[in-house]
Amino acid sequence: MNAHLYFINSDGSMFFEYNILSFSFHKDAYLPYSSLSASIVPSNSDFSSVCEIKLFIGAFLVHHGLVDTLDFSRSGGSAKCSLSSKGFTSLLCSNQLQPGLKSSVSLNSLMDSFYSLPYVTHEDNSDSSNYIYVKNGSAMWDGVANLSFKLYGSYPFIRGTNCVRITPPASPSSFSFSDSQLLKSGSSLDFRHLISNFHMADINGNYGQYDLQDDSVVNRKIVRHLCFDLDKQFLSDPPSALTFRDKFSSRASRSLFCTRTDFGGEDLFDRFSFGSHSNLPIHSISAFGSSNGIFTTISSFSDGFNPS
């Protein structure tokens, strides 16, 4: 298994780099983009016009994104280039919608009617049975997340390189790993984001009507209270504003994972089995490469919006 980087310049010209010292790639069900960092010994000497970066692991294109940072240097006669990149769906986090009520909104209309973002695609979903309320300063991703929760009780995720989905794929791939194929496996707990109590004001700014306590958090001796104004995104069902925040705060708090060599093209909401665990949904993928080889860790979360 090998990896290479594909650089595209603003004028459309392109070049490959194969001498990768190390790379780190990550995507998960709660991140609106894939992320990549890499260090290479470049064959090219001019990176000033690079505007797109692709990462291939073997034959699999796993990342296509913008340039965040790119440092080219020479020392002792040798050159080195270090870079970081986020997938093009990261633009959904930095483009704001005009505030106000957007009625009869579908994923198709939300993604296609406001801004044209390069390389960003989405599943075909024309369900317009709901609305979104855009708060001042809200990004497009907030609207997608709001709509996804209202329609399916789920959280949106990125499939492939830059495809936004709010439902799992109809025909996911399945991966099964024997103990001999794994470098390690186990479970993980992360309680840093957990909130015990949520308090939302009513339309008059008074508290006491809309409250939610997460007993599973309280039982862990975690006391964190969150107070916020009436969330107009959920005017038709105010308690859902509390549920949304509770689920988001518990995201990825419990997970099962396994690590193996190489990379097999796993993607979010594919399925994997290892040990006594079978048919788990993939919620997180991390791949790391260096002179020691390529290693992939895949995880399945037990809490949050998308456990199944």
C-alpha cells in the first residue's frame, strides 16, 4: 500500500508528489469536512499557485480539499514541504445564510439555492415538509444540521470526499477483521463535552418551562448547566431544542475501535466487524502513514445522533 498527493494549481495545471515523509487523515460523523496534514520531500519547487490538494491511499481518493497552510523550505541542500488541508465542505462552515425563516426547505433547495461551492455535492433529498430558522451569523452547516435533525433525528455527515448526507447510504460496504489482522482494538470514553442540565427561556425570556436533565451524565457526577434564549429553530417543538443540544453534547462519548495496517477504502456509515462485535457502523476514520507503513483506525460511536 502506498500514498501520493495530487496538487492542482489555480490555472488548472497539476502535479503529483510521491515522496511522503508522513501524513495524517481524519474524518468522522460530527466533522463537516475531512482533514489532512502531510510532510513531503517535494520534486516540484513552486507551490505558490496550489489551490487544491488530493490524497490517494493506494487507488482510493480519500481527501479533496482547500489549502489551509503550506510551508516550503530548504535546508542543507534538501527541500521539505509541510501542508494542512480541509475538504471543500469546510466552506459550509464559513458561508452564512441571510437570517430569517426559510419555509418548505429540502436538502436539495438548501444546498442548491444559495451559494455554489466548488466540488461540494449532496444526496438527492427533496423532502420539503419542514422549515429552518436561520439565526444571525449562522453558517450553512447549521442549517443542514437543523434540517437533518427535524427530518430524521440525525446529524449530517460527509460521505466520499465532499458529499453531504443526512441519511445513511442504502448499500454500505462491509469490512470484517480477524484478530490476526488487527494491531489493537478496544473501547474509548470521552466525557469532555457532556452537559448535565439544559435550560431554555420561553418567548418572554423567562426560565422554568423548558428544562432537560440528562440523568446518565448526572450519575457520572458531572454537573454542567447550560442556559440559552428561546431557540427559534424549534418554535414548532421547543423541547427539541433541548434534545438537540443534549445529543450533540454526548457525541462520540463512547466508542469501539480497531486499528490495522493498510487502508481498504472504508467510509462513514459503512459497516465493520471485529472480535465479538459485528456489523458496527463506521463513525470515524483515521489513517496515518510514514516510513513504517500505513495504519488505519476505525471507530463506532454509541452516543449522539447517529449511533446506528
